[in-house]
Amino acid sequence: MAAASGISSCNSTNSPNRAGECNQSLSRSSFLQANFVAQRFLLSLLLLSVALACQASDTNQLSGTLAGHLKIISLETVSPADGSIPTVTSQTYQSYPLVVLSQDGKQQVAIMTADKQGNFYATLPSGSYILDIQNRVRKHVRAKPVPFTITANQTSHVNMEMDTGVR
């Protein structure tokens, strides 16, 4: 537009061509500067992506394993009239599920049942918890809740004894 009126408004970065129009090409230094800024942006974006990927994989590693044994005991020997000795079966363990509670004991985090040998396992986020028998008070089960801590990528062993109160 300025070239049509005879006034040249071109400068060193956009010199006039044969038709009197200004070339809009960037100087070499401007091009390098723009390229450098674009490269820094892409590098920052790449580093952010790597950091987010590492954080996502770390959350998978922030858990550990709870492993233990539930022993059902009776303070007195039970002597049925027929002389048979009662045994603990998988059905017995199913009747007394274990519950993992938050450290303050107010929130249930997990529930599990011991296998026929009394063993139990759970994968939990790192933190402090309490292991208890579900509905222990209502079922009149004598057991002491056991506090424990889960550490990332490690197994915490917690054993528990309970008395069903059956005499």
C-alpha cells in the first residue's frame, strides 16, 4: 500500500522488491531467535510429559502388601457330648471376615477373608491402618485390633488371634 503512493515504508528486514512491494521475509537473526523459542517450548513440553508419566508410574508403586495369618482360638477346650473335636474350616474363616480400617478407625479401606489355612493377603496404598474382625463387637468376638503400616513395594506381616466365645 505504501509503495503505491510512492512512499517506501520498508526497512532492513523487509526491503522493497522490483514491484516496489516490501518483502516480508525474516532476517536470519529473527529466524534463529524464533526457532530457538520454538525449540525451548517443545523441550519444556517434552519435560512436562516425562514428569507426568513418571508421576503416574510412581502412584502405581506407592502400594505395598499386607500378609498375615488369622488364628481362631478358644480359651477352653470344647468337649461335645459325642466326643468329636471341632475343627476350624474354611467356612469358619468365611464367617469372620477381616477388615482394614483407616488409622483413626472410622473408614473401611478393605475387606478380606482368610483362606482355609487362615492366611490372608491384600494390596494397599502406603499408610497406617488397623486390622480388625468385621462386626467384632456385634458378633461378640474377642480380638484385639492390630495397628500396622504399609510401606511402598514391601510386605507387612500382621498376625491376628481371635476367640469366637463359643464354649
